[in-house]
Amino acid sequence: MQGSVRTSDDQLLQNDEYRRLSEQHHQYEARLTALVDKPVLTDDEQMEELTLKKKKLQLKDRMEGIARQIRSAPVL
């Protein structure tokens, strides 16, 4: 079973869309961290924070979808 998990992880890392989504997810996370570190947010920054959280969740959902597809694909 361990070998199939490693194969799935390797396949995820080889998937261009998954890698692109993962990179975008990390960028959103970095920006959110910068916003959270601020003592006070402007109205625009509060809106940006909400928008980034939603976008980050959408990315994570898509990444999970790709992972499910890869894990359920028959091994050749």
C-alpha cells in the first residue's frame, strides 16, 4: 500500500495543473499571512482577505479533485 501512495504523490507532482494550483495556493497563503500580521486592516484589505480565503479554498478543492482522479485511476 505504501508504494501506491508514493506513486500517487509522484503523479501529483508530475501533474502540471496540480503544481500550478499548489503554487497559487502557496502565494495566497503568503499574502494572507502578511495580512494577518498587520495589527489593523483597511476595508480593502479586509475584502482582500475574504477573497483570498475563498480563492484558496477553491484551489484546495480543485487540487483534491485532481488527487482523487489520480488515486482512483487504474495502475498500468
